[in-house]
Amino acid sequence: MSEQRNKEELSIRYLLGGLSEKERTTIEERFFADDQEFEELEIAEGELIDRYVRKELSATDQLQFEEVLSTSPRLIERVEFARILASRITSPVSQQDNPEPVPVPDPVAKPKKDKDKKRWWQNFFGPTPEISPVMRVALVAPLALLLLMSIALVFVWQRLQTQSGRLAAEQQRLQQLQKEIDEQKFNSGRLEDALNQTNQEREAQDKLLAEYQQQLEVLQRQSPASIFSFLLYPGGGTRGGGSSEKTILIPPGAQHIELRLNVETGNYSIYQASLQNIDRKPIGPQQRIKPFRRGQNKVIPFKVAARLLPPGSYYVHVDGLTPSGEAEDFNDYPFRVTSR
């Protein structure tokens, strides 16, 4: 009961404009989200109008209500309906409380003319001795019913306006969601195109690498005397655990050398090798090489131009390639080139 009374008082304060902006926003969201709350607000508004018409409001509430009333044509119309309805219902009662004495007709006096006699339709809107109070109430009842129906229609119209606003907001939200979905589809298409382009570039690089290796093989077949081979084992340290730096003497006139890298401990079907200087900076392109058996050893042939190997220390860094194409660190092969 206390909770219901608090709700009514809060509704009255809202209708009188006595709430803060934050409180108004909160209560409006609740009214528009819950049909029962909205109906209770309409009932509270009707009670407030009735109390105003009957002059039962305090001076402060009356001033606040009149201030709100001055800015709302809808409230003005409801107040006028309430006044008309109150005057129609209370007029028969006031007549019964203060009955007027019935005049005694004078037999000698001449009959007066019906100059002041009311027309038939005026009997509906004012006190008259020709219609009994019960009959007057019966005649006013249809008018009161019409007023109530008008008020109900106003409420229905307001509810329809509220529902239309909600539907418009939902439609706008759906349009925004559709726009975001379209943007995501567009971005996804762009990412897919970029991925396809990357795959194409990778295929082109693989093709160039294969052509480079094929050219090296052709050069090897054309001038076998200019290519010298050296067998290298993994270097010491965390990767190899094998031999230390090997010294290579490149003879004069050599154009290419072949470094046969021992990969006995590996189980990859293909390797990726690159030549690096002592500072670990790459020299020349990477090469993808398949292992093969050469005597007792499983090796990969790494070919490099002799002009890229002036005297100094070098590494051949080797990665193993998984079936998915990912590179895994395998071993380093250190060697040193001496003066020719």
C-alpha cells in the first residue's frame, strides 16, 4: 500500500513539473516501457484534474498545475471537459438542497405571456422547474458519456503516438544494424582480396626461386669445373652440438661453390636456407632445398656465387618447413673463407 502511494505521489510530482531532469528521464522511460505504469500515470493525471476543478489543491500545487496547463492544449481541453461534467452533475443536487417556494396562482390576475419561457433545448443545460432532477440527470448522462468517450479517444490517440514513436526508433535501429553488417561484409571482402593477392605474390616468389635454382643447375652442367663442393656440419652451441667453424679455401677461377649441409638429424621434407655474414645479416636470397642421400650423409645442396664470399666468417642458417609451410628453426652451419 505504501509503495502504491509513493508511486501516486511521484506521478503527481511529475505532472506538476516538480522533478529534476534526471528523475523525469527515468520515470518517462519506465512509463513508456510498461503499459501498466503508463495507465497508472493517466489515472493520476485524471485525479489531479478533478482535484483542480474541485479546488482541492494547495496554493502551491495549483500554481504549478496552472503553469503546466498554460503550455499544454491537451490538458486545457481535459480541464474544460472536467468542468462541464462537474457542473452538469452537481446542478440537480444544488437545486434539491435549496428548493424555491412554489408560487400560488392568483385567480384574478391575468395570465402572463410566455415571453420568458425557455426553449426545449435550454432545459438540458440549466435548472428548470419543468424537468425533475432525476429526469435532468438522465438527460445529462449521454453528454457525460460522450465526454468520457472523447477523453478515452484522446488517451487512445496518445497511446498510438507512443507506439508509433517506438516503432520508428526500432526501424531506425534495424537500419543502423543493417548498415554495420554491410560495412563488415565490405571489410571482409577487402581482407579476402588482400589475402588472395598475398598468395599470388608468394606463388610468384616461389616460381622465381625455382627458376633461379634451375639456372644454377644449368650453370653447373655447363661449367662443372667452376663449381666446388664443401661438406658442412652443424656448428657448436645450442643448435648444433656438432663441429666448430670450418675453413674453406676457394680456388682461383671458381665461379660458384656448393655447400652440402648435413641434415641427418632432421626429418623435414624440405628446408629453407640463407647465407649470413658474421653480423647475421642476410647475403643473397633464401633457397628452398629438398634433402637427398650422398654416401653416408643426408645433405641439402646450398649453392652460392663465389663473388659473394670474400675472406671472412659466415653462417648458413637453415629452417625446416612444416607441411603447412611454417618455418621452424633447425641449425646454423658456420664456416670461414680464407684468402685465395
